[in-house]
Amino acid sequence: MTQTTANTLQAARQLQQLRSGFEQLAQQQSSAAALGLEARAATELLQTLPPRYAEVLLSLLDRLESSALFTEESCSFSQKDLIDNLRLWADKARSQLEKS
């Protein structure tokens, strides 16, 4: 197995873990802060994807973590919409990894 293949496999595992984290957050089984830590620790994934993917993910996470500080009514970010956008990001990231 080449190093590139091993990196891609590890990135795919990290992406799957993030997807699981998105679902746990949606079901209120996890916190935005925990998801943010997990996503930022997915270094293999973020290094394997083009740089724009990390920028978008970190932006979504920042908004998600900010939304967690307020009630839904007082925050300009809908947590449900942000989770939907994270799922969309994950779909695109998976497609990008499959091209690798």
C-alpha cells in the first residue's frame, strides 16, 4: 500500500467519524464544541482535501459553535441549517476523496 493510499484511507475514516458526529449533534447526543474539536483534529482529512474544504468546514464550525451560545430565536444562525450544510460539505468531501 502506498503512502498516498494510506493517507486517503485515514482521511476517509476521519470523514466517516465526522459524519457520525454531525448525526450525534443533530440528535443532541453531542455538543458543538465536541464536534469542533473532533473536526479540527481530523488533520489527515483536512490535509488530503483541497485547502478550500478546510476553510469552509472551519467557517461552518465557527458559526455552529457561536449558535450554541444562544437560543435558536436569538441567534442569526440556525443550528439545523448549519448541520445540513455540514452534511453537504461531507458529501462533497467524500466525492473529492473518491477522486484521489
